[in-house]
Amino acid sequence: MVGLIGIFTFFDFIQEMNDLGKGTYNLLSVFSYVV
């Protein structure tokens, strides 16, 4: 039961990171380009 909740939380976390990741990826691209 706890594992199931953990999996759902994990997938929700991944989705959040994907949304953030787009912005972070752009930021990293710019940063890499500058450096």
C-alpha cells in the first residue's frame, strides 16, 4: 500500500521535474553557451 503511494508520488514528482526541467534545460543551455 505504501509502495503504491510512493510510486504515485514518484511519478507526480517526475512530471513536476519535467515541467521544471524545460526551464532548467533552457537555463543550462544558455549557461553552457556563455561558458
